[in-house]
Amino acid sequence: MSIKKPHSSPSNPSFSSGPCAKRPGWSADALASALVGRSHRSKPGKERIQEVIDKTRIVLGIPSEYKIGIVAGSDTGAVEMAMWSLLGPRSVDVLQWESFGKGWVTDIRDQLNLADIREIKADYGLIPDLNTVDFNNDIVFTWNGTTSGVCVPNGDWIPGDRKGLTICDATSAAFAMHLPWSKLDFTTYSWQKVMGGEAQHGIIVLSPRAIDRLENYSPPWPLPKIFRLTKNGKIDEAIFKGATINTPSMICVEDALDGLNWAISIGGLDELIKRSEDNLIAVKRWVKSSKDIEFLAKNPITISSTSICISIVAPWFKNLDKKEQSYAAKTICSLLDREGVAYDIESYRDAPPGLRIWGGSTIETSDIESLTQWIDWAIGEVAEKYL
Ligand SMILES: Cc1ncc(COP(=O)(O)O)c(C=O)c1O
């Protein structure tokens, strides 16, 4: 049945799950002081990079004994760096419940050729049984599965006295969800997610135990320069003091700093998390009020507040085969795109057909509320073709 077009539109139609929306009020003026054309190894260059590291520590509440570095290759580069540098001496438990976790399994099994690995997996919408994880092993997991909208509820399942290391891909969680640093040994994320920074670089956060592993274990495989965190068997301190392994973009550095300054100006991590949680609350209200949609995440405590994945469960949609569902979801998204009210909200290519709305901290809750009205309209429009 057709639904009237809403009168008002989101003030920002960017709801992509990466690169994600810029902070409210962002313009290219934020980059005016970028140290373009200067060496990143110049005094001001290093100071600017160090400022990003220092403010990252402040906003994320990272303990002083943990090290923070900026690396190449975005989050993928950061996770690969962790796996190639640390894995090998212990068995590995890899948790996967959506596309990115699955990707890390492939690397560990087929590229690093580690035989002693256990895949602990679940289908889209579910999370594996976290009680089956063996913490004598090294653990690789994604805090928030961006393609299924399912996240771990907290870090309580990770013991403080574990023997193995935890390698955590936190790219769509950092800044929007509480990360318990005492439970995480090598954490990664990239700038273009929750903070809406420019894409290019990854951040690594290393616990003392991860540093100890780096200083006392050399992997049997060759380690490209871009992954090397040690020098003469000791951690390369310079990397964590603004001397990156290779050249960063000073425009990206400036933008990351702009995001951190914004975070500090609004009240820091608690406010960032609240903004994202408020967005999820708005979507929950919408899901509750509609018979046509559900969260893809089956267990309410695992519903992501950042990559919010929505299944369409209206009977007309459920009666379609997967290819037709995919086409119908695409049509809904095209309608919204054409109206200029929502860009890039189709579910990830490997995920079940549906919608994925970014609800990270840069998104205004009023925009989410407006968007949901537009989605109701677009679903109504597409439904007419099938009824
Ligand atoms: C959970 C997760 N891991 C890794 C990646 C890859 O990130 P990047 O493009 O920053 O390398 C993404 C990107 O969306 C992601 O969501």
C-alpha cells in the first residue's frame, strides 16, 4: 500500500557503513592547517602525528602502558600486521559470524598456513558461543561484525588471566562502543568509521603482553617492512612516537585530529557512545512499530549500534527468491538515493538481502528518525509492484 512521502528529509543523507558520515558541521575548512607539502618527519609533522596519538589515548581511555601507532593499509593493514607478527606460537581460535571475520580465517589458514586453528562460527544474524573459546590459544575476532550488524555484547567472556593473546578488529566499534582494554592485546581500527575521518590509515593499540610477544617471538615467515614493529628484537618505540613506518597522508592526519577535537568538544567517549546508542534506540522504536522489518541480529544484546542491519520480513518480500529479494532491496535503496535522502544503505554484498544503516557517533538521531519514515515510504512503493 502506498505511503505518503515524508515532508522533511535527513539533514545529511550519508548513512554508509564506510567511509562513514563526517562529523556534524564538517567542511573542508577543517583541513586548512594540514601540513601539506611538509615532511611527516619534520618537527611539526611528527608533533601533529603525536597529537593524534595523544588525543586518541585520551578519548578512548587507553592505559599509558599500551602503545598506539598509525600504520598503512587502513584496518585491513592493521589486522594483517597483527596476524603476521604475532601468530604461530600458540593454537588459534578464530571467531567469525560475517564477512570480515571469515576473511581473517582465510588469511590464517591459507596464507599463513597455520594448521592448528579452530574456526568458531555462526551464520549471519547470530554470534558463536563465546563460552567455547579456549583462552590458552590466541584469539582473533571482530568486535562488531559490520556486515551482519552483530557485535559482542561486552568483554566479560574474555578472562583477565588468559594465556593467549586477543587480536581484535574493532574498526566499526571503536569510539561507539566500550572497549575493555585489559581484555584486548592487539586492537585495530581505521579512521573512516565511527569518527568519519578520511580513509587510508589504520590504528593499532598494543597491550604489554602483545609487546612482550613481539620482543620474544619471530615468526617463521618473511615479514614485509610495512609490518615490522621491532628493531633488533625490541619494540620500535619510534613508531609509537609519531615516526610512522612509511609516509602517512598529512591531510588524513589533520582530519583524524579534527574528529578527535570534535569528540573532546562534545564530551568525549561517553557522549560518542551515547550518540550511537541513541541512534539504535530510534531504530528500535521504528522496528517495534513496523511489521515489515526486523533486525538481522537475532539476540537483542548483540544488536550493533553502528552497522544496523535490517531484514525486510513483509510477506511479499519473503515470498521472493534470494535474487529477487536482492533486486527489491536494491530498488528500495535506489528510490531513496534518487530522493537524496539516503546513500549506500543496501546490505553488504555477501550478507542476506536487506538494509544497513550506519548509526555511528557522527550520525544525528533526528536524521535516523527521518530516514526511517523514508524507508517506510520506499518499501511501500516497491511493495506495490509485487502485490
Ligand atoms: C569489521 C571490519 N573489518 C575490516 C574492514 C576493512 O577495513 P578497511 O577498509 O579500513 O581496511 C571493515 C570495513 O568495513 C570492517 O567493517
